[in-house]
Amino acid sequence: MQQFEMTNLERLNLKRKAAKKRRKRLLIIVVVVFVFILCGLFVIFSGGDTSTGINLNIFKKELNAKTLQPPEYVDEQLIHNGFARTGVKINEINNIVIHYVGNPGTTAQNNRDYFDKPDTTVCSHFVIGLDGEIIQCVPLDEKSNASNNRNIDTISIEVCHPDASGEFNDATYDALVKLTAWLCDNSDLDHDDVIRHYDITGKVCPKYFVDNESAWYFFKKDVQLALDKY
């Protein structure tokens, strides 16, 4: 009788040990799944660490730009101020937005340096000067702070002008057409995807192109003519 009772105890202990092992395995599986989910969320919402050799952007939409490198005629002078340049990545480019600086007679360098001041909160991707010089201030895969709620999917161009009318001189205009056409080609856009700051917020910017609709029409036509050469 004692032998029989011991056998039942042994069986009970074996069942308890087996149940404990199952609970342990289940806990391990739950922890592994939880860690996997966390890693997945990190991959989706983070920019990724390229030093690991793992492509952490596989779930992100690729930016519709053929290259992030500007043309050779562009002077790359990226700003570093943390207020104007946030470093926030953009996932698509849907429009090219034209602005005017609003400060008659100032140069591209003047405006670029203003963007880089510690207390400045605005910036654009490019500034075009009175001699047709072009300075890049922000990389093409980062948002600027020039077009309000459209910063996240647009490339912005600020343009210098000699007087209060906002009209661009020939050198500036030609450079604007050339850069805009290149940006359109680089992002698979056309002249209809070129807009004014005015078209987003109603602000009179760029002033001359808002005051003179025909000038805006012919500018977009010139952009398309330049684009057709690509």
C-alpha cells in the first residue's frame, strides 16, 4: 500500500514538473514575441542605425528622388542651427514651392546666414541670389521651415529680388528656372507640381508672381521647356 501511494506522489511530481516546464517555455515565447514587436516598432518609427549593417528603412516609403546630391552649379552650405533645421526626414516630394525673401537687395549668402542664426526658426532648401548663385541650406531628404503644413512633402526655394516689387532680375530668373526644372526631373514631377507659397497659405509670396498671374504662367511654361530637355 505504501508502494502504491509513493508511485502516485511520483506521478504527481512529474506532472507538476512538466507543467512548470510548459509555463517556462510559454513565458520565453511571450518574451521573444514581445521583443520582436518592439524591434519592429523601432524599425518602423526610427531612422535606423546604419552602423549595424541592417537596413532599418525597409518598411518606410522611399523618397521619390533620383539623387540627394545637388547639381554642380549649387553651392552646398548646409545650416546647422537646431531651430531652423530640425533634421526631420521627409518621405516624399509632391511639390516644389517658390518663395521670395521679402528683403530687397539682400544676397543669397545674407539669407543663408540668417537661416543659420541661433534665434531663427525659418529656412528653405535653396536660396537663389541676385547674380544667379544658388546656395543649398537643407538636404533634399529633410523638411525645411518655409511652407507651413506643407514642409513635410515639398522642396522650398527662396529667391532674392532687387526691389520691393519682388520681380526677379534675369540672372536670378534663369537660375530659378534651371533649378526648378532639375528638381522636377529629380523627383518625377512636372511644371504643374510647381506652386507658390501663396497657393498654400494665401500669403503674398512670391509677391511678383502673385501680383502678376501672367508672369507666373510664363515661368511655369519656361520650367516645362527646360524640363523637356532632360
